[in-house]
Amino acid sequence: MSVNKAILVGRLGQDPESRTIDSGVKMTKFSIATNETFQNKNGEKVEKTEWHNIVLWGGLADVAEKYLKKGDQVYIEGRIETRTYEQDNVKKYFTEIRGLNMTMLGAKRDNEQSSGSEVNEPEKAQPKPEDDLPF
């Protein structure tokens, strides 16, 4: 048995970028920052930020495009995927979180959904990673 599950709570580093692939399915990408605070061996407080690339498909992509903005806090649940592609005859690797569930956290903005709005995307609505190239 194996498990591939990622759970993240972080803030968007930029507005989501959306596009529709050839099959007609919408894809939305953005990055989120997560922070960890700890004491180093000298007893000093250190804050470490990690950036995570998020990709959403179908209805979940629509919601993210419509309601999320840079700085918004979001809960993402999904799986870790690493894709490869070639650029200038060099094999490159790209790791992202393929979001399957999303909850928008934080304060409500005018004319938008309230805080804590949860959205789930059925697995079957998502195309294969081979259908996409990084942008």
C-alpha cells in the first residue's frame, strides 16, 4: 500500500493563472507560501518559507480563478506530482501539488464567497499530466 497526499495551508504568492487546454478542460495554477518557525541551535527564532506550485482542474479551477487573489489564505488537499520535460536537450523536473480539495480561508471580500468555503473536484474530471506543458 502507498499513500501520496499533501495538505497545505498557505497564502497565494500571485493571482491564479488560468487557461483551457485542447480537451476543453480549464486548468488554474498558482503558488502558495507556507511558513515554519523554529529555534536554531543558538536559540534564535528562525522563520522558513516554502513555496508550493498548485494546479487545479475543471470546476475547482473555475472557483480559484473567480475567487482567489494574491495574498489570500487557502487550504489545499491533493497529491504530489513530478513531471519531466526537455528544454534545450536538458531534462527538467517540475514538482507540483495537484489539488483535489480546496477551502478558501480568511475574511470575506465584497460580492464573494464567505470564508471557509470548501470546494472538491472529482478525480475523473482531471486530465492526465501528459496533456499539459508548464507555463
